[in-house]
Amino acid sequence: MHAVNLYIDETQNQNSFQNLKSGLMMDSHVENVAFNSKMPHDMLVEYDEAFVTPTSIINQLESQGLHVDVVGG
């Protein structure tokens, strides 16, 4: 399993994060999505690197109108 830290330009609250998490978790190769309400721009996504890439995660989020950057992974 691999993880990528993402920075989302748009501020997320608990509800919007849950929607993003639900969408990402529909991919059976995404293992976990974490969000800290004290850091509303940051998201950690854990995934199986044999099937998912950081680019595919970013593309999925950007297709929802978000602006996303990788800050670690």
C-alpha cells in the first residue's frame, strides 16, 4: 500500500470531505482517505499502487471542480 498527501485549494468541511471520501472509496483499490478538520485543505489517500496512481486520484478530484496538488507521497 502507498499513500499520497494532497493539498486542496478549496476549503473542505466535514460534509464535503465525506462526499469526496465516498467517491474515492468507490475504487476498490483505494484503502483509506483521511482528513483532519484542523487542516481543511489537506487529505491523505492510501491506495494500492499496482492499480491506482496519484495522477488518477487528482484527476478524479479535479473532475469535481477542485484544484489539487501533491504535497507528499
